[in-house]
Amino acid sequence: MRGRRRKQPRFSVDLSVTLRSETQLWGASVHNISEGGLFVVTRELKPIGSELDLTLRLPPPQGAVAIRGVVRWIGENASNHEVPLGMGIEFESLGGDSLRALRSFLAMKPHPPRSVWDRF
């Protein structure tokens, strides 16, 4: 995924997400998001290629959305303020209602400036 240009704009956010792997359930914060994926700030890092079930909590009126995602990259350098410790997750399965809720939420956000996140 690195080196490729994103197809969708990425927005800085402060949202809560619950992640579930085959063996674990934990909560984290979403640092940025697009229609194609998100970056989760967490110390609980899963290997690239790991599949995760996410419950993303969007503000009202959208509410919680269920998403299936795959870890595509790891931000391991906690001292780099542009890329916090966490995981870049690409959406693999985003149902119609969840996609509509996400699009509605993103439509309310101002268009983001280009940044370091455009590289990922």
C-alpha cells in the first residue's frame, strides 16, 4: 500500500473503535479515515495481513457501523509525531448501510489538505 496514491480523501478524526481478532477484543482510537480504510492508534499491533472485525462509532445520527478489515501497514515509530503507533487497516467488507453511514459522516467533514498520510 505504501507508495500508492489514495483513491479517496483521508480525514483526521477522533473516533472510538472496537476491534476483534480471532483471539482478542479491544478498544482503540481512530486517527484518520477514508471510504477505503482507517488508521487506528493502538499498542496492540497485529501482523500485516491480519483480518479484523471493527465496530466504528460515528457520531449521531450515523451511530455504530460494522466493518471487516485487513491490516495493511504498521506505524511502529511512536516518536514520529506524524505517524503514531498503530495500524493502517483497509476495509474489506463494508455493507450498504455501513457505507452510507460512513459516506454521510465524511460528507460533513471539510476536504483535507494533502499530508504525509497521502503516502500510505
